[in-house]
Amino acid sequence: MLIIEGKQVMMKDAPVITIDGPAGSGKGTVAHNVAATLGWHLLDSGALYRLVAFTALKQGIALDDEAALVAVGRELDVIFTGNKQGGTGIILDGQNVTHDIRTEECGSAASQVAAFSSVRTALLDRQRAFLQMPGLVADGRDMGTVVFPDAFVKVYLTASAQIRAERRKKQLKEQGIDVSLSCLVRDIESRDARDCGRKSAPLKPAADAVIIDTDQLSVDEVVNNVLSLVQERRSVL
Ligand code: C5P
């Protein structure tokens, strides 16, 4: 039994922390570290949209063939390995695709398939099934607004397109890939426009989300901010 604002509240489900934000805001790394620190499960919802896009690209399905994309989303045969405590291995149809789905091409295709509300609906139950004790850290675009509207902590990370592109460039460089900064800024801006402008579950902070601008913050500082919010909420609950 919990007390919130003087009212007694039953906590039936495992608690959820949602971490939403645009591409490159650092939410993936932050969610991973928060889940690992708390020993909670992790949902990387973007991976599901990437898996639909990856399958479509591989099978030659057009990115505007809504019915075929919905079928792909419903039938995804995927296993997230080591999901508890921040694990991130992704096995699709028995193949390890953990790295294959991280390309810029796949990210951009994911944002196209994610614009279809029917594709989003096809992935909804799969996302909610990640909610298990002792708790879930869910990272994405609509975790706090649509998928887990009752989350006990909601965070929305922002950062300028320039800073996000610089972070992405550094990440790619570490993988031996050289991409021009201006290309990355353009890609991030067009992904933002598509994610924010779509009719279904557009990218926006939940009304009750705490917004953290990460331009001047390190990953550890953001993680500590989120953990402090969790502490504060726990002491209230
Ligand atoms: O987070 P990530 O870059 O892996 O997401 C890829 C794309 O999937 C995003 O650009 C976005 O269009 C879509 N997405 C979404 N809703 C989510 C997570 C990702 O629409 N919850």
C-alpha cells in the first residue's frame, strides 16, 4: 500500500521509468545505465521499429506497404538476450542482428515505418509485455505518453541537433565509420521532423515528464539526475 498526496494507492504492477527523447539525446545509454544500477528490466522500443524496418529492407517490402509492415510487426520472431540489467543482444529468426539494426539506413527506415499507427498498434502488446518485477526502464519516443502512461517517473531528454550529431559522429568514429557532421545534422533534423510531425504518437514530452537538457551534461550526470528523481518519487510513494 502506498500513500500519494494523502490517498492510499495500490501498486499492482511493477514500477516503470520512461525515458523519451529525440535521436541522439543519449536516452539509450542513460536507460541502459539506470536499468543496470537498479537491476530492472530494459525495453529499447526503438529496436522493435528497427527490426520491422530491417526485415522489410531484407525482404524487399516497400516502406509504404502498410499491410505488409503490420504483418512483419505482428510476426517478429525476436529474443532480447540478457534483457535484465541492461543487456542488449537481439536475436531475430535465430540470427544475431544486434549490430545490423544500428545503421543510419535502418534508423531512417525505422522512422518511416513508425509513422503508421497500425504498425505502432501491432507492437504495443509486445512492448507492454516487458513490464515485469522488479521494474522496467523503457526508452523510446512515446513511452510516457502512450505505452506506459502510468509510469511512476517520466523523463524527457533533449539536446540540440548539433550536439546530438557530434555525439553520433564520435560513436561512429569509434566503430571506424567516418560520416560528415553536416550529413548527420541533416539526418537528425529530418528524423526529428518526421518523429515530431507524425499523426500517431508524435514525439513530445508527457505532460508530467521531467525535461532534462543534456547539452552540457555528461552521461553520468544525466543518470544521476534520473536516479535522484527515482529516489524522490520513492520517498513520496
Ligand atoms: O531510438 P531509435 O533511434 O532506435 O529509434 C528508431 C526510430 O524508431 C525512431 O526514429 C522513431 O521514429 C521510431 N520510434 C518510435 N517510437 C518509439 C521508439 C522509436 O516511433 N517508442
